[in-house]
Amino acid sequence: MSELIEVFTKDGSYSLRSTLFQENFHSLLGALEETKIKFTAPSDLQRFKGKSLNVLDICFGLGYNSASLLNELIKQKSHLNWYALEIDKKPLEYVLKNKSFQNLWSPKVKKIFLSLNQNDYFEDEFFKCRILWGDAREKINIIPADNKFDIIYLDGFSPQKCPQVWTIEFLSKVTQKLNHQGYLITYSSSAAVRKTLRNLGLEIFTIKPSLDSKTSWSWGTVAIAKFDKNKLKPNLNFKNLSLMEEEHLLTKASIPYRDKDLNSSTEDIIKKRLNEQLSSNLLSTKKWREKWGMTKSAFKS
Ligand SMILES: C[S@@+](CC[C@H](N)C(=O)[O-])C[C@H]1O[C@@H](n2cnc3c(N)ncnc32)[C@H](O)[C@@H]1O
């Protein structure tokens, strides 16, 4: 775990920091809290009570998002077909030694994680789970084409640190895996990511921050495929983008990350985008920030 450092977050849950990506796996306010509000709540899992669903977890990491999902589905007796993509086995090995993490969930979650660690696989009467180790850009191709997902979690490091999982080309592959009315859920409210998802034909929504959140105007994005307003059940956790968020998508911040052959380095993707931004006529992001009285630290792009 040389490039991973243990982090204790404010809600009492453990996380990691990657010195390679120079970023924490979770907000310091709380790893568990972040999972619940940015991933589990918008998933609206009660829809699948006693039914079956397909879920894809991209950038599994320590597995908070999937552990929380599994925990809920165990309680409500749903059937699950689950895939995960992750490049590094060390975060899973870490949580399998961390009692405090395990105590957050039903004992069955540990059983599943142990099996994923040993066999990359778990199966019983309710759950069929498979984790694919390696670069998500490549491993996503292994998932059978007819496997479409009701929920996809996208939890990579931020676009500036790990642009590989936020490019037009990768997001296009991801959105092809969404079921009708399937939800793609991410903590990111980056204009580039949102604009890309919208251009790929998805309807995008903002995850509402709590009323007492002073530092954040959004807790992420839910993108819905083949959107049919009549079929969408009211969800208290997300809503249409505000005018401020819509205008964000008209600025240079909305210029996408590109990775033509899905094998570019971080540096190449960032450099290409910077050049595109320099020659673009779009509104400057600084002007947008000034108009809406925003400091740079108030948002994570
Ligand atoms: C922010 S952390 C994920 C946190 C995680 N979802 C959780 O609940 O703990 C980002 C993860 O992305 C993984 N990652 C980075 N680049 C990747 C890639 N190209 N393909 C797959 N996984 C990648 C990292 O190893 C790290 O575990």
C-alpha cells in the first residue's frame, strides 16, 4: 500500500488517500456520509424491493458504494446482477482487514467482498457479482453486450486527476450500458462531464445538497437514459439543473476530455483539453464564477 495512506474522516469512517493521484478517495467530511448522500439515496433502491436489478460500479475502490447498495438490497430481498471495474486490488485488501469498515454492514457484505478478493466472483440465490480487475477503459468491453444496467456508479478520482474515466469516448461506452430509464450516478458536477453526458443523449439532473451545505451547490449528477418523464418516479434527491448550472455548461469548463483510442495518458488528455480551451470562443469560466459570486473552492470540477 505504498501509495495509499489511511485517512480517518469526520463521520468516524475510514478512507484512503492516493499519493499517486494526489487525491482522497472520499470527502474528509465522511466517507460513509458521502456514499449515502451521493450514491445510495439518489439510487432510489426501494423501486427494486423484491425485484431484480443490474448494477455496474466503476472505480470500486474500498467498495463503500457497493457495500451500501448490497446492505440495502439484503434488507429488501432484491435480486442483483452486479459488475465492478477497478484497477487496484489494494483498497479491497485494506477493507478486508478493517473491522470498523466491516461493522458498518451486514456480515454478508464481508462474505461477498472476501469472495471477490479470492475469486473475483460471488454467487448465491440472490446475488451474482463479478469484479473485473484492470483499466476500466479496457475491461468494460468484457461485460456482455446484452447486459444493460439499471444503475451505474461512476466514482473515479476527479477529472483533473484521472481524466481517463471522464472522456467522451469512455462515457460513450458507459452510457451504451445503461438500461431504459437507467441511472448513471456520479459525485461530479463538472461542466465537462455534464455536457458530455447531455451530448450523448442523456437527461441530466443535479443531486441536491443539504440546505445547511454552505460550500457546495451540487452533490453530483444523475444522468438518465432514454428518458421518459412519465415513467420517472419523483425523486427527492435530485432535480433539474439551476440557471447557474446551465450557464456553467456554456463556459470553457464544459470543453470535454478526449481520449480517441482509449489509451491516452493523463498528461495528454489534460494538455489536449487545455489547448482546446485556449482556442475556444466560449464564455470564460472566471466570468461565470464572478457573475454567480463563487470562489474557486466552492466547486469541484
Ligand atoms: C475515488 S476512488 C473510488 C472510491 C470508491 N468508489 C469507494 O467507494 O471507496 C477512485 C478509484 O478509481 C480507481 N481507478 C483509477 N483509475 C482507474 C482506471 N483507469 N480504471 C479502473 N479504476 C481506476 C482507483 O484505483 C481508486 O480505487
